[in-house]
Amino acid sequence: MALITIAAGLIAPSLSRFFRGRTQDAEAFRLLSLTHYGQSRAISEGIPTVLWLDSRSGTYGLRLEAGYTDDDRKAVNFTLDKDLRIGVVQGGTQTARPSSKLPGIHFLPDGTVSPASVNSFSLEGRDSQPLWIVQSANGLNYEIQNQTSYNRARR
């Protein structure tokens, strides 16, 4: 029994870091899936769609662009795990916008990404390297990059 207790005590911190890393990965894939959904929705409904990011409250979501409809019944909102946070980068610098106009990715009705959209944003965990969601080289969609590939691409 003592050996099991000692082994559990040694393994627990590693497992804790492992599961936090899995949470970060899962959240990054959810964000990436949301970019695909937003792009598809803009095309299918013919209305600009925005994936908004609120780094202060740790929330993000997808909705139709304001002014095109009174009620968006398909809008979705998500809250980050308490150990994660979003860092928004636009044009290579951190942006700070008022909460009434949150940074985001704007998908036009033809499926293209608006030039006013966020170029990249990070998903940072407490004990792990950030994952980056960046606009692809062709500018048509977004992809996940780790810190090393993000730094290499920025050179």
C-alpha cells in the first residue's frame, strides 16, 4: 500500500500537466473547428459571420455580423478553462479594443476572410507553451501552430 501511495505521489504532478496540455489542445481544435464552421455558415447563409474573442473574460463565440438579422438562433458562446487564456495579435502587435468592439475573425459571404480580421491569436496554458491559431499562407483559412513554427513563420 505504501508503494502505491509513493508511486501515486510521484505520478500525480506529471498527470496533472498532461491533462492541462490536453485541455489546451482540445480548446485549440475547438477554435479551429469554429473557424471552419464560421466560414461555412457565412457561405450558406450569405451573411457575414464573426468569430469574436474576448481575452478579458476568457470567452469566445460565433455569430452573424451585427445589423444583418435581429436574432441569431445559431450563435454559440464558449468559456475557456480557468487555466487557459487567449492572447490576440493583429498585424504583429497586441491589440486592446473596447469590449463593445471585440477583435475577431470576419468571414464574408463568399467565404473569404476580411482584411480587418485578426491575423493570429494564441491559446496559452499555465504550464505549457502557447499554441497559435494563425491565418494560413494563402489567407483563406486558419491553422494551429506551436511556438517554434510560429516564430519560424514570423521571420
